[in-house]
Amino acid sequence: MKDVPDAVLKPDREKSLRRRHPWIFSGALRHIEDRVAPGATVRVVSAAGEFLAWAAVSPASQIRLRVWSFDAEAVIDAAFFRQRIEAAIALRRQIAFMSEHGACRMVYGESDGLPGLIVDRYGDYYVCQFLSTGADYWRDTIVEALAEACNPRAIYDRSDAAARRKEGLAAQRSWLTGTPPDAAVEVDEHGVRMLVEIGGGQKTGTYLDQSVNRQRVAEYARGASVLDAYSYAGGFSLAALRHGASDATLIDSSAEAQALARRQAELNGVAERCRFVNGNVPAELRRLRDEQRLFDLIVLDPPKFVHSHGQIAAGSRGYKDINLVAMKLLAPGGILATFSCSGHVSPELFQKIVAGAALDAGRDLKLLERLSQSPDHPVAVNFPEAAYLKGLVLRVAG
């Protein structure tokens, strides 16, 4: 690429780039030429002048550069983004996440070589998140490439996540192409009918990262009485009831989420087997414990308890508390599926927390399975930060 400004690293700060990690923090930089616009591409070189990568500049972020390519011959242009998007789509086809009326994560940021870009597909509708300055800089090019590759009915921009504030970018929500749907979009998740409010709900509309886990956990649900804590729109309960659960109690603090869960239960013909509880989940778990209620299958899928390294101790206590109480609600031989979506909590730490809860609860649990995010959220081996969701399926002694 001609006439591209240089970003020069400090001496001995290129080790992570040689391992193909796509982030360069501000402290690693010696200087960037002043004429670089936010989001524009620079040529990253070592202190000795050796080419290392092509990257996008984010002046407001601690992650000052995000790498587009480590190939010295690469050109960061419209053709580059078309190729990366087409490769991401090909992967989802290969892993069978492209059913006609299904939903999936089409582009997962750094794991698909497109740092800061999220694209989720809900049937014929697509939702984008431009979470880095570089992705935002190429917004029009990316939308054009998506439209050409996928021919969606419409594309929505839901760039309102906290990550944009760290990049110095304002929140944005708008329709970018096509005609908005008249109502919630219905998608099929392994036979379960799900409703997605494009422009509403959590993340880009729902929690796609748990789609495979909902089906896996449901395999334990035949004949079971289910407790679905932090139930959101009821995905785990709907899958469990479809697999033969006798009944499900759904607890969530959001009345809006519970209204959606009720609509979906009615859509799937299982509403009469659901009990909806709107309230504080830890308090409701303790109430059920005091009532000496027991369940055969309990799902704990809380929101992120740990947003930074400094919150690990407090978040760990929160995870331990809800798991300890849930364990006391398990019937003999019952199953607990417990999750953490906090990237700062390692799988090893999460298991340690759960083991401590079991000890304090006086329950003997066996680990049956470890779960992680669905395959449409792949983890590039050079970018372990992409792995954030971890789950444990445990059985209490009979």
C-alpha cells in the first residue's frame, strides 16, 4: 500500500504481533504520524523499521491499533472487506449455521479478521455493531459488501455497546438498508420458534452465543421440573419443554423480557407448563430455598458480573452466592447448568468458585460437561480474548 503513514513501536514491543495478536496498546507505540485520521490504516513497523502489520488507528482508546492484516502485500480496501466477509459467511455455511429461517453470528470481530465488527443474522434481517474506530471508518464499505454477499431484506445498525465509548464514538441506532419489519422477526432455533425485536432486546436482539447450549442442556430435561434463573426470553426453558420437561419456572428481573418469554411460550404451545416470576433473582432463589422447593434441572445464566479486572473478587462472590443457593434447590440426582459470560473470569476460576459453593452447600456434585459459546462465535487461536462464555453441567449425588 502506497503513501500509508507509519506507526512505530518502541524497542522490543513487537512480540505480541509476532504471535499474531491483533491489538496494540498505546504504551507500545513510539509515535504515529500526525496526519492520520481516526480509523484510517497505518503501516505498523518495529523500532528497527521492519514491517509488522496493517492496522486501524483509534486515537481515543487504550487499544490504539487494531490489526487488519499481517500480510505485507495486503491492501486494505473494499475488496479486502468483501473477501473477509465472504470467508466468514463460508465458515457459517460449513458449520451448518445458515438455515433459511435461522439465526447466527455472521461476523465475530477479531476471530473473523475484522476487529470491532459484529454482524448477526436473523432470517433475512442483519444487525451490525461497529465497535471500533476502524470498523466505523469502513462502515459504508462493509454494509455494501454485506448487501452484495447476502442480499438481506434490511440491515440495522445497533452500535450502542459500551465498547464504542472507549473508542470515543457516540452510540448509533438506525436502519442502513431495506425496509424494517412490521413486527418481531420469527426465527427457528433447532425447532424452537423464537421472536427477535430488531432494534430491541439484549446485544443485537437476543443471546445467540447460547444457541447450542440451550439444546445441549435440554437433553437432560426429559420429565424434569426446570428452574430457569436469569431466564431473559426463556430460551433454555423453551428448549427444555420441547425435549419433554414437565414444567418450567422462569425468573427474571425484566418485565419486558418476561413478556417476550410469555409470547414465545405461547407461540411454541408450552405456556401452560410455564410459571413466570418477575423479581430479583438472588432474592427469589433464597425464597424458593426457604420454601424447600426442589427442581430436577436448574439453569443459571446470569448477566456479566465482572466488567474489569478490579471487579473479579466481588463478581466471584456473586457467582458463588447464586450457585450455592441453587445447589440447595436441586433434587437428588438433579442437574445444574451454570454459566459465566465474564471474560475476566477464567474457566479455572469459575470451576473453583462453583466447587467452593458446592462445599459450602454440603452437596456432592460431579462435573459432566464443560460448555462454551456456540461455534458461530469462533475463537481465533491467536486471540484468546474471544473466548468469554464458559459453562459447567453438574449432577448432584442422589
